[in-house]
Amino acid sequence: MTVTLGVHRSNPSLYHLSRLGYAEEELAALGETVAWHAYTDGVRTGALLADGTIDFGGTGSTPPVTAQAAGHDIVYAAISAPRPDHGALLVPEDSPVRTVADLKGGTVHLAIGSWQTHLVAQALDDAGLSYATDITAVRGGSGSEAKLRAGEITAWVAQGAELAAARRTGGLRTLVRTGDVITDRSVFFTRRDLAEQRPELVEALVRALRRADAWAAAHPGEAAAIAAADQGGTAEDWETALRALPWTIEEVGEEFVAEQQRAADVFHRTGFIERAVTVADALPRKA
């Protein structure tokens, strides 16, 4: 069979794997082939798995939870180690906002539906506030940093090379470091039929991911040059961002399930998802 892997710019492990040939090598040993489906918004990963467009994908912490909430029968395959310095919630250096509680009534730009929603929702919940009622969450874009610097919005969640560039420029302050609130792992998941009928394929893909991560860890300059040429920004900022990542793929365990359940409960309590989710339902069934 041909296994179709989803790839988008926000998942660095799959992004580099798609360029290295390791997935093709691992599946060839099983007599199978690989196809790649590129898309722009990782939030769509659950739906793409459900309709058969892709067989395997990776995102941050939020999309698997929203996929379960939408009724998609996903199975977690692997996770990255925590990424404490992957992103940050930024405010202007001279902003009166000094704590998360000070965000009340403000406008926050973020990638809605991504791990950034998890970060903001959890930070607010920890401060006794609600993502649903105490801030205005707006989908960020290329103009978010300029709006923050101009005082048009209260805060902005930045990640990767954008975060590195913003810090290099100066004038902004970190209100929340990602690792202070959530573990912010990369999460890899598939459909239940593939996970349970062809577990050897999933295992092969996880091996390929580990090889890709080892390559990126050993070649940060080359990985940064690839990302900068394809996505914009400077190679220097990309290297700063990529060096901050753990480049370690781990097995799914009880600690991760508890992390995801906490996120799912916050999302449901604030109305970000319409129904409660039991994260453990997205684990492989025991024979």
C-alpha cells in the first residue's frame, strides 16, 4: 500500500522528514511506499485523517483534542519531548500588563486551534480567567507583531523564527514562557484502522521520525537554511529557533495522556470544544 503522510510547516519533524527520504526507506523495507500531502493549516489534520486524505500526521497539542471532539477516531502514535522554549506570549516592553490576570479585557493574537490556544487557555485558567469570556482571541498573521508594537493589540503568541526575530529586534517582553504553562509537545497521530491493523507501519514511521530528528539536531545550520529558503526569515533566526527544540521522539505514556486531558477539560469548560473528551480513548486498544 501507499501510506500518505501529511506535512505542513508548523511541524518541524515531519517538515524535515519529507525532505530526507527516511520514511521511504523504512517503509520500503516493509514492501510499502510513501506519498506526501502538503497542507498549510495543521488544525485540519484530524479531518484529513478522517476523510482518508492522509494516513499519518503531526501537530501541536490542540488539534488531536479537537479531532476527538469532532468524533474522529484517532490514535496517538508518538510525541516529542517537551518544547519549553518553542514559543512565548509577548507584550510591549512598556505595557502595563505584568501578569496574565492583566490580560482581562484585552485582545490576543494567536494561531487559533493550534498549541497556542492550549497555551493561552491554560495560562488564563491558571489565573482564574476564561479564554471564552475574559479576552478577545483573534487569529494572528503577518501583521500581528506590528500591531503589538503599535499598541493596537494587548499580546501576541510568537514561535520559531518569528519569536527569535522579535527578541533580536527588542522592544517586547515575555509575559508567558511556553514551558511555564504547558509542555508543548509535537504530537503524531493516525487513524485507528492503520494503528491497529498495520502497527508495523506506524512503528516504521516513528523510526523515520527519530532519524529525521537526529539529522536536524546534528545539522541545525543546514536545517535552518532549508526553512529560511522555503518559509522566509533569516537562517540565523531559524537556527536559533531550531536549536531550542528537543529533537527527541518519545512513546506515548500516562504523563502525556494526563497533560492532554487537562487541556481537553479546559477547552470544554471554556466552550472551545462542544463536548467532553476522554483522551485515553485515542490510545490503541489492547488485544
